[in-house]
Amino acid sequence: MTNDFKNKQSSGARPPRLSPEEYAAKKKAEKEAIYQLLDNTASEVVQSPEKFKAYLDVQSRMDRYTANNALLMYKQFPQASQIKEFDDWAAEGVKVNKGSKTFIILDPYEYTKKDGTIGIDFNLKRVLDVSQTNGKRPAAPTANRDSWWRLCSTAPRSILKAPMSCLIPIWALSIKMKIRRFM
């Protein structure tokens, strides 16, 4: 009988610990890769009406998220319907399916610059969709399209005949109108 006890985790399961400089460089590279993915996806969506329609489908389901996060969801997990971090799913007693892969969205935070002004930056937030868990899928959202139809009925006919690429500013205008209503 041998007394050759080895820690199971020391068998190469964990990567070596990074220095603070290496960790910062790694996180910066990850953030740059996500920004590049975002730029490439935006260019891709603008080029193709089918991809633009698919992006709008994601944006309509995930209407509480920014356009950038909707683009990231469209590229990484287009069928997403309800997303949360692993710990948030666990806090609700929902188990994540084995082998599920997270995808990344941007999580804004405020910080104080050296000159005293407030700045905004983004952390990378790794999230999972409800379809990757044993949780129940949310009911399909219903949209109140009254404000959109009112906007279309009062819009000049030239706008309504505009190409697909012009619809984003119209959509943004309808969002601004909704925001003003609540102010």
C-alpha cells in the first residue's frame, strides 16, 4: 500500500495564477475582442436584410437591453429569451444544464476620473439563457404597437417608402417619443 496522496485539482485542471499585470492584459484583450465582435456584427447586420430582420427579432424579445447587447446576443445566442448570470440563476434555485456555455454582454458601470468627472465604462458580463437551465421559459411578450402605428400614420409618405436602412432612425425616434412621455 502506498501513501501517494495527490490533490486532484493539482493535476493541471487549473491554469497557473496570473500576475496583476497579466490579468489586466488578459481582460483588456477579452474586452477588445468583444468590441471587435460588436463592430463586425453591426457591419454584417447592415449589409443583409435577412440578418437585419433576425437582429430586430432578438431586439424585440430583449427590449430592455441596449442595441449593442442585442447585437452581441444576436451573434452569440440568437434564440435567447431571458438571460442572467450563473449566480442569479442559482439564487432563484434554478440549475444550469451541464455543458452550457456562457455568452458575453456589456455591463455598464460609472467611475470617477482623476479630474473628478464621472465616466462610464463596461465590464464583460457572462450570462446564460433560460433555455440552458431547468427553469421555465417566460411567456411570449406582447408588444403595444399603438405608438408605432401612430408614428407611421402621422409620418410623411416619403418616410414610409424609405429603404430598410432608414428604419433605425425612425425606430430611435419612436423610443425618444416614449421616453419624453414619461418625463
